[in-house]
Amino acid sequence: MKHYIKESKNFLTEKNINFIENVLLNGNFPLFFTNLTVYGESKPSNYLLHIVQNRIENTTGSIPFHKLINSPFYEDTIDILNNFCKSVNQKPFFFARITYNFTYNNGTDKVEIHQDHEYDHKQIVIYLNEADIESTTSILDKKNKLIKEISPIKYTGVCFENLPHFQKMPKYGHRFVLVATFI
């Protein structure tokens, strides 16, 4: 069975790169501690994140879209995501979650195998820094057999369908990614 997995490079504009280098990677970007890498995981692992847009399933009742936005960096982040989506011929109806994840050697080898939502969606991971080349993203089929392993190469993005996946934690340095899901 053929699965949807698309990688892209060279989709960022000069404005996007400037935002990444001078805002996200400048050492002053606000990141927040969490020990919940994957909802329901048996062994939580510590990492830092910046939620740009809250998960739609974490809201109660009918909430206006603007209430999902959780960051002053929303517009710049959406611009990056839209440029990536154009490069892989995707047209999101709406984003279900957007976050920046900062992982490091925390004593855990990898994040548990998971899918980001229980409903059908597509996933985007965009690598923002030079990271430990072994801190890969592994995409699996529905039987948890490896389909593709993606190296964390700066300014590369990948989009894939709602498939099980996991990330290996960096053995040195850190891994900084933009993660989004969409319908």
C-alpha cells in the first residue's frame, strides 16, 4: 500500500528564514516545560514547547477560532506552514494544532509510537536547526512497520498522513521543530 509522505526543501522565503534565525533561534524565544510528550504515554519524557495554536480537541463547546491562537508568533508561523504546504501541493482546510518542540537528551531514547489525533489528519514536521542526525522521525504503517525514517536536516519539512510515528531523542545538542496537523 502506498502512503502519503512528502518531503520538501527550499520552500522558505527570506522573511521566513529571518524569523527563524532572529526570533526562534535567538536564545530569547519563550519555551515552556512539559513532561507530556505524547498524550497517554506510559513513560513521560521532558521537553520544551511553545504552543502557537491549541489543539482543537482541547477546547470545550464552540469556541471562536481566534481563541485557539496562543502565541504572538502565529502569523509568521502560518506563513512558514503555508509556504511548505504549497511546496507539497496541500491545501489545509484548517490547522488542528501548531507547536514548536524543543527536545534534548533527557535520558529517554525515543518518544512512544503515537498518532497526534484520533481523527483523520495530516502531519507536518519542519526542522529548524542543525540537530543530532540520529534524532530522526520514524513513520510507520498501521502495523507499526517502518515505512520511512527522516533525518533532521535544517529547513527541511515533511508532510505525512495520519500514521503512527515517533522521534528519537538527540544524544547531544537539541532538536527544534515546528509541528502542525491539519485537515
